[in-house]
Amino acid sequence: MKKILAVVISALLGLSVLIGCSSDTPSGKVEELEGLKGRVVYSIGQGNVPDLVFRWLLKSAGVEYGFSDKAQDGKVSLAYVAEGAEFIGGLAAGKMNYGVISEPAATQSLGKAEGATRMLDIQTLYKNAAKSEKGYPQAALVVKKTFLAEHPGYVAQFAAAFESGAKWAENEPALALAAIKKAGSTTVPALTAEIAKGCNLGFTRAADVKTDLLNFYAALNEVKREGESGVAEMPENEFFAGQISGESETGVSAKVYVPDGAPAIGMAKLIADGYEGAEFHVVPPARIMENFVRNADIAVMPTNAAAIRYAADKSIIMLGVTNFGSLYLIGRE
């Protein structure tokens, strides 16, 4: 019997991990993308960034893929589920054998499949294929252009505070979890130092990684199909903020929206501190753009979504990249 591979690539912002187990299919550790041939790869939501990154890596490695829920000789079959819980349930039941899912859910999911281990580091594959030192720029801290024009000092202070606190959850996971739950998180039932580290959080000024971002957008465009989340129009220089300067400001009120999961964990320090003037909202990832347009002054969102928004109305500025992804091939032999 051919080994069927189920890969779930989470649409959740931040980080993704390929998790799996095998039942009555041939055993054997997957050591390269070539080993995925003849297997079915499931993603959460077709055309989301992790799905496109995975397709691009397959293409770059010369591994043919097609869209089907049936295994095909000589190629990887890509199919899709509606949400991570659907895959996790299939994994636990032994119906789905491997998968890609985001941190922090990835580490939690390992406990549902005894013997599952990490087999491939997808970040390393991307770094090598794209000749990038950091990996793929998944999510970014952004600000509305009007808010930045009115309060440059406040935005500069906020970005600096975010940068200094981005990895705080690695040392204070319990406090970080309490903070994000208070702000609205519903998808992070537990948080440990290991999970926080796996989120690969940090902050790099957008202007400093402009080339990485443009190369990433071009990679997505190579494999996207009509209606999917590529970047049709490359953003102009003003989109990529460098060091922002301005006088210190007090009395400013800012609405900050962050997707649940890894991005919320990166914002946990500012949430826990009750950062001056900021009103924090942790929302489902699918609703981040809606909330940015209608409500937010500052937000975290996928880097490609930010570029698409800029192309639409030039209303957004990227302050910096908040993580460079965390994808791993995890399987059980």
C-alpha cells in the first residue's frame, strides 16, 4: 500500500509545523521533500501563506505536485481541510499520517500522536532555496499611515517596546498566557518556554529586510493560482519603514489588533504591562484585516496581506517583521 501523507498547513499567523504518524503504510523517515511523492498533503485553507510556501519549496526542489485528495504516483497531492481541529482529529484517529500545523498548536499536537518526531526543518529548506539568512518573513507589525503621521513619537516608542519584549514569553510563559487570554485569546490552551521559542518571535525593521520581503512576495507569486494570496503589485519604498523618529508622546490612545496564536504571544509583554495608551484585542486570524481596516491603529498581520493592503489604498506602513516562520516535517515512523 502506498504511504499517504497528510500535511496540514495552518493559516494561523506565525509558525507552522509538519506533524504526522503512520498506520499500516510503509515505515521510514522522510528526509527530503522528494520523499513526499505519492502522498496526500492537506493544508488549512488553499492559497494561504504556509500553503504557498510549501508549494514553492516543492517547485524549487523539482517535486511535482497536483491538487487532489488521492495519492498520485510520482507527485505530491495537495488537498485541504477547513481548520486545524479537523486535521488534529484525523491525526489522533490515525486517519491522517503527517501534517503541517502552526505553533503553538504544533507542539501541543505532538502529544496526540505517540512517537511523532520532527523530521525536516522547513525553514532551513527555505533559507537554502531562497538564499535567505533568516527564513520566510511570515508576519509583520504594521501601522495606519494616518496614525503614524499624527503620532510618530508614540509609534517609535511602541515599536521599540515591542522589539524589547518580543521574546518575553520564553521566560515567562505562564504570565504571557494569562495576558493574551485576558485580551481575547481562545486558541492557546497552554504555553511553555519550548512552545514560545518554537514561535521564532522577534523584531526586524522592515527597511532592513526589504530584499527578503520582495523575494518572498515573488516566490508566492510563482505558485499562486487566481484568487490566492500572492502580491500582484510590489509595494513602494515608503511601505518599508526604517528607524522612526519623533518626540516622546503621552496621552495618545491606540487600538492594537493581533491575531491569536504566535503573534499574540509576541505581543504578550506589552499586553501584560498595560502599555500606555494601548487598547489590545486578540482576534481570530481570519478577522485581522477586517479589524485593521475598521478599527485598528496598529496591528500584526501576514506580510503579504500588508503588501496587498498597501496596493489597495496606500493606507498602511510596515514597521518590521515579527517572525520568520517555523515549519518542521514531523512524522512517526
